Amino acid sequence: LSKTRALGEEELAELETNTLTALVTSASQTGLEALQNAWAGLSKAHKQCPDIIHAYSKGLQKHGRGELAEPVIRKALNRSFSSALAALYGTLEGVNPQQQLKEAQSWLAQNPTDVNLLISLALLCTRLHYWGQARDYWESAHQLAPSARTYLALAELYTKLGDKAKSQDLY
């Protein structure tokens, strides 16, 4: 396709990204070793592509190795912010959840209205039992984009905080 110029450069790059993302996803379904081999076979440039990183990280998480995905996503988000990667970051069981929270909070300054980042922060705070911060992040996400997920999370959080009336309103 490149030689015949059947596709433009952008289209060719998109096709390559989609193909490699599918390859990593497929390898994930085969097993952890296949996933790691597929990742190892990628070029440095491809290992920086958010879609491919997302597929790899989801695969690691599927195999119970989310702690391996955390530094990969963190480095990618420090290079260039991606809402999809930010959403996944909060669901990872990293080695140091407090450091994970600190990193995610650093991205908030430049992305204060990213709902996925706010939800990730809320999830990390919930995991650390920082109820007040978790409430603030859930409420911010809910104000920006109300959803069943934010209603439910806030209702459960208010139950934990002992505010049954507010919890029932949200349910």
C-alpha cells in the first residue's frame, strides 16, 4: 500500500495502528506470554501509541498484571494526555496507589474538565479510603457529565459516609 500510494500517509498510519492494536488484543486472548511477546515485537514508536498502549494494558489487566501496565500508562500520559488512558489508569492496581494518585492529580491541572480523569481520581481516592476527596471528584465528574455510573458511585459513597438521605436521593 505504501509503494503504490493507494492510501495517504494518515490513512496508512491509521491502518497500521488499527492492525497492531488488533494484534495486541488478539495476543492478549491467547495468553500473557503471547501478549508480552507481541509487545516486545513492537517498535519504540508503536509502544508510544495510545491505542496500542490501551490494548496492551487491558490485556495485562485481564491477566491480573495491572501493576505492569501502570508505569507504561503513566509514562504515556506524562508524554501526551489521552482521556482513554486516563480512564484506564484509575482502574489499575498499581504497586503504590498513593503515588498513582499523586501522578493523576498532576494531570488534572491541564485537564480539569476531563471526566475520565476525574473518575480515575475518584476511584484511586476510594481505593485509598480518602472519602472526602473521592466525593469531590465524583461530584465534579457528575456535574460535567451526569451518568448512571456517577449516580451509583455517589450514592454508595454517601452511604459509606453515613448520609443516607443524600444516598437515597441519588439512588
